[in-house]
Amino acid sequence: MMTRNLFMANRLREVLLNGHWIANTNYREQIEGLNWQQAIRKIGDLNTIAALTYHANYYLEGLLTALESGKLEISDKYSFDLPPITSEMDWNKLVAKFLDNAENFANNIELLEDGVFDKPFIDAKYGTLWRNIEGVIEHSYYHLGQISLIRKIL
């Protein structure tokens, strides 16, 4: 029987790094190989792939910090504050940061003891750690679907 830490770490890797089970793709496949012009191309009123990548990374980075510090210091109102992407280097830096944070987040979850998943995450108002990790997975699939559709339009 798989432990909860391994189960959640594998689910995170599935959507973020290397899986095909649910969506037949993952973030890595969708964002690697895109050039910066594709990543920032605006289609109607949709977010750009760069903005969605930044948004997903904003939460991964904030939750990683929270796991280490015990303080949640991110705010939804800043989650789309993408710095300008004006070159391939800017885009590659964002992709690398996202992939690094995705792997670090999954690795951190994998190292957790089983008992912590049922405890409040930072503050009881945020629910349990388990619920928050599930939220990251669901949120990631939601935006992965958007990224996949935008890529098809491009």
C-alpha cells in the first residue's frame, strides 16, 4: 500500500512534470519547447501561457516557503503579476524556475510524515495540508487545460 506522502508526490509529478494519466500531458511537455513569443502571445481575453505558468509557479513557490517557514505570505492579488517577458532568456528562466519549484515541492511532500497531512495547514482557516495539496493538484489541472487549449490555438 502506498503511503500518503508518496501518493501525493506522485500526483504532483503527474500533472507538473511527467505524467499522462489524467490529461495525457503535463506542464513540462506543454511549456518546454515553446518560444518566448508563443508564451506571451495574447489570444482574445485569455491569459497567456507565460502568465499561467507564472501563476502556477507563484503558488508552488509560496507553498514551498510556507512549508519551510510555517508562514503563508502569498496573496491571490499578486498571482498574475508576471514580470515582462521580452526575450528567450526571460521565458527560459521562468520555465526553469517553475520546473525546479515543481520538483522541489513534490520532493518536500514525499519527505513528510503521514501524521502531518491531517493537521491544519498554517492556520485552521486554510484546512488541512492534505486538502491544500489536493487543491494544488486540481488548480494545476485546471490551468494545464487552459495551456493545452492555447497551444492548440497557436
